[in-house]
Amino acid sequence: MKILLKGMREGLGRLIVLIDWIFSPEKLKRTEVEQAKVDKQVDSLKLYQFYACPFCIKTRRTIKRLNLPMGTRNAQAGQFRAELLAGGGEVKVPCLRIKEGNETTWMYESSDIMAYLDKRFG
């Protein structure tokens, strides 16, 4: 039963990924100078995520819409899962790692992440 539910969840996630790809949001247009500034600021941000998670897809749509060349980290297993647990305290996605100087903030919850990105880059 557990395997069946996991398979259904993964299948539905992949379907959502396909729909997201078909109906991809239009990117925010900026001048080259403005985009270069944004690109530099985005270097300090990383999104820890699961590929087929609906909340992660929703967050990635905002990132795509805001035209943010942000690195993503697959937290399903391995090094990035361990980083998320060690830094943020729990394996919960999506999670945005924000590095500002010597301080690192781990922001959970897709709605909080999207609001932060819209306020900062929108």
C-alpha cells in the first residue's frame, strides 16, 4: 500500500511538472544592467527542493516568472539533503537558503518564499 501511494504521488508530481512546462510563465523583462544586478544578488540564494513536489513547482514558477537564475538543490537524498538538515534543522521543501554576509537564513514554506522573492525582485 505504501509503495502504491508513493507511486501515485510521484506520478501526479510528474504530471504537474509536464503541465508547468506546457504553461510556463512569461519572464519578467529587465534591462541588461538591471538583470546583471539581479544576477549578482541571486548568487546568494539557493532553493532546496524535490523535483516533483507541487509546492516546489509553484515556487520554481515564481523564480522563472521573476527571471531569477537561481541554483536549485535536489534534497531527495545525498549531500543536499544533509546540508538542508544540518543548516535548516529539518528536511522540508521548498526551502530557500539566503546568505547575507556571515549570516544564513533558511526560509521554509512556499508562500513565504514567493512573497520574499516578489518583494525583493518583483
